Amino acid sequence: MATTIWLITGANRGLGLELTTQLLATSPANEVIAACRNPARASDLHALQASATGRVHVVPLDVSSEQSMRDSVRHVADVLGERGLDYLYNNAAINPAFDSPFDFDYATLLDVLQTNLAAPALLAELYYPFLLRGDNKTIVNVTTGLASLGLDCGPKCTSYSISKCALNMLTYKQARTRPDFTCICMDPGWVKTALGGEGALLETADSAAGILAVISRLTPADSGKFWRYNGTQHPW
């Protein structure tokens, strides 16, 4: 059975952890490189690693640090050997403030742009050679409905929305640059995670199951599109 290899950032909690869990349960062919800021504290990932011998590889990767992202390549290269990477799943993100266009912190805006936009862009560049060797050649950039101009979500979460809107454009550019790749924006919904905050409506298990169902049906014709976890699409 051919192995399908995923690299998931922010895999130690929330949706990243749930995606890893479901991938392992869905098919014995799935192998996950689970990236997180501090592997020593990722007890849930290590439990998965122990129960799925050889199918989970916990690697250090801090998306707020350029050096950490660059250093992650050697760890992933050690796991892959001559194999390719099938899926790069850019999951990690921050939303530190419910700010507005006329009431925001400049330094915070830059931090959000660095983590939510620059990090996925750099990771796609760094792991591009590994994706070229993969069979699926898929990049999933996790975004939000707040990044849709067409949905008209108002002024809330300005820094976060701007960063994800820019991430959507990055995805479009990636898709147009490499028509042999499948590059998509994925809105996981308003999920009950630390990022989702109080009031979130969607369970992580339901969101993850929907996301994986959408990804399983993707073809190159779907590249560059703005998908939701339930299989519908957002307006740009």
C-alpha cells in the first residue's frame, strides 16, 4: 500500500491534533509529520505516536520564527528520506485581538501578518522540493469566512481578517503558478478551539471530518478555490 504523507503545522492541539487523529484512524496508509512549537510538551501527539508506530513523527516548528521554520526542513528531510510530501497543511495561526480598522495595535498587526501569512508562504517555499516529489502535491492554507469580502462580515477581527485575506491571494498565486499542484483555501468553520474562542459552534471532530472529506475529493480543477469544511465554497 502506497503511503500518503502529510505535514501539519500546529498539530499539538485543536484542529491540528484532531486532523492527525482522524488521518491515522481513516487509513493505515496515512503518515503524519506533526509539527509543533514545543514537542517536549506535546503529550497528546506522543500518545498518538506510541499507538501508531512509525506513522507519526513529531518535529519542532514554530511558525513565529523564521529560523525554526528553516531548521524544520532537516527534521522533515530525515523522516522523508527519498520520499516526497503529499500534503502541506498550514494550520497554525493566531488571532490575538478583536480589533477594528481605527483601533488596533501596530506591533500586533505585524505579528499576525508574520504568523498567518508570511509563515505559510515561507513553508510552501521551503517544502516545495518535497511536494514536487509527492504524488498529491497539495497545499491547504487554513483561512476563514472573515477573509471573504463577499460575505461582508463587518469590522471585527481586522488584523486577523486582513492576514487571511492576503493568505487567500497567496493561495490563488500558488495555484496559478503551479497548475500541476492543488492549492486551496480552507475555512474550517467556527470551531471550539482556543483560537475559536467562546461562543464557537462547531466541534473539532465534525470540522476535521468535513475538511478531510473535501480534501479527499479534490482534483487539480479545484485548485485556487475558497472551500468550506462542509464542501461548499465562499465568495471571494
